[in-house]
Amino acid sequence: MVALGTTCGFPTLVITLIAVACSQFEKVKAAILDIRQQHMTSQQGVEDEKMHTVTNRDLQAKLNACIRNHQKIMA
């Protein structure tokens, strides 16, 4: 009984954890692509230097959030 649990249970657990990690990486990738798209769109309309600085700060905050999420996934 223990051998069956070890033989089937452990690989199933590993596969599940890998699937969860992969889905989290896909979420991070989608978030980064979304940030990039929003930044490119907002840069097209920005001509004022002050607005440009605010936009860059917003971009940096979003990227930092993605990095923190990635670090949580890796932990």
C-alpha cells in the first residue's frame, strides 16, 4: 500500500506543482506584455515631460509588482 502511494502519489504531486508554476509564469508573462502594451500606447500620446515622468513611474511600479509576483512563485 505504501509503495502504491509513493509510486502514484509523488509523481502526481510533482506534476501538479509544475502545472501550477507554469500557469503562474504565464500570468506573469501576460501581465508584463499588458504593461508593455499600455506603456507603448500611453507613450504615443505623451508630449509633456511631467506626464512622461508620471507614466514611467507607473510603468516601474507595475514592473516591480510583476517582479515581486515572480519572486513569490519561485519561493
